[in-house]
Amino acid sequence: MGTDKLSIKNMIALGIVLALTIFLWAVPTSFFGIEGLTPVMQRTIAIFVFTALMWIIEVIPTWTTSVLSMVIMLLTISNKGIGFMMYEGAGTLVDYKSIMAAFADPVIMLFLGGFVLAIAASKVGLDVILAILQASSTPSRWPLWALLSA
């Protein structure tokens, strides 16, 4: 019974988030009270609110929200987006490469690569071999050096 309430609660929260996002997307730009606001900027505000609320409420996993927001941005505010979103007067469209670069920061990729290598070392048992070689009473570090340089 607890999971039914939880799923109903999540569905209601999702409905509220989607309704607020659609509202922010559809209202005239003058609603925000920001001079010079273009439809592309308005879409960005709506996507930001959607993403922030989905992260806070955690209706779906946070990684899913991140990927979904990236796809929505690529389709609606990028220069390679859906055709009807790129009309005259919509504002300056964002280069799709800069959107993708924001999600593929070199530091993030460095950490991701380290995590992948650690998982791979754990799967094949390399981490145990390195721990045994490090803890052994062998005075020479040549076995460890040979293993790491191979």
C-alpha cells in the first residue's frame, strides 16, 4: 500500500512539474517582466525550472532528468533543433556543440574514465593483485613496476 501512495504522489508531482513547465513555456514573454526576453530565453527558463524541480522532487532518477533536459535543449533551443522552433524572431539559438560541451566537461570525463578503469580493474582482479604486491614484504618494487608498465 505504501508503494501505491508513493507512485500516486509521484504522478501528482510529475503533473504539477509538467503543468508549471508548460505554463512557463506558453505564457507571453512580457509575463516575466524582463525587457528584451526572447522565446529562446523563455524556453531556457522553462527547461531550467523543469530540471530543478525534477531534481528536487526526484520523481524520476536524477540522471534521467539530466539526459532529458539535454535532449529537450538540443531539440528546442539549439541551432540544429526542430524546424518549427527555429522561426524568425525566436532569438539567438544556441550552438549545439556548446550545449553538448557543457555536459562533457573534461574534468567530468576524467573522473568518468577513472571510475571505468577502477570498475574494470575490479572485474578482472587487478586491484587484488596490486594490493597483494604492495603489501608483500618484497624489498624490491620491480614486480609492481613491471605490472604497471605492461
